Amino acid sequence: MTEQQKKQSQLAIRARQGDQLARLELWESVERLIFRMCARCYYGAEEQATRSGADFEDFRQVGWFAFLEAVEAYKPEKEFPFTSYLRYP
């Protein structure tokens, strides 16, 4: 694991234990990745999303919930990077 991945792992562990500052710091470290995932999903189906009344901000909010799910699902003993737990529905 890289140093960044190790730091994210430590932050995820603390965030899962309820450390709000760790959660925010972890969010800041993966925010760009999550927004790229959101953009790929949104712009890949923009017409369909627009017809259903969804905009990019809705996709970003779903990204936040995906982040929270990743924090809860993270298992450091498996030694996978935290970002591998990020899934965008």
C-alpha cells in the first residue's frame, strides 16, 4: 500500500469508530474520485437523468452515501485499499 492508502486506512478505521474529524479528512482525500464516479454515471445517462428530474447534485449526494457505506464496510484486515470499497450504485 502507498502512504496515501495507509493514511486512508487509518482514517477509515477512526471514522468507523465515530471520529467525525477523521471522516471529514477521509472524505476530502477521496472526494475527487467520488465526483469523477458521479460524473461518469451522470453524463453517461444525462438525458435519462434529466427526464427523471435528477441533476448532477443528486448524483453527488448519492456519492456521499456511497462513501458512508464504504466507511462501514471497510475491513482493514483484508488489506485492500479503502478506495476499493467505494461503489457508486
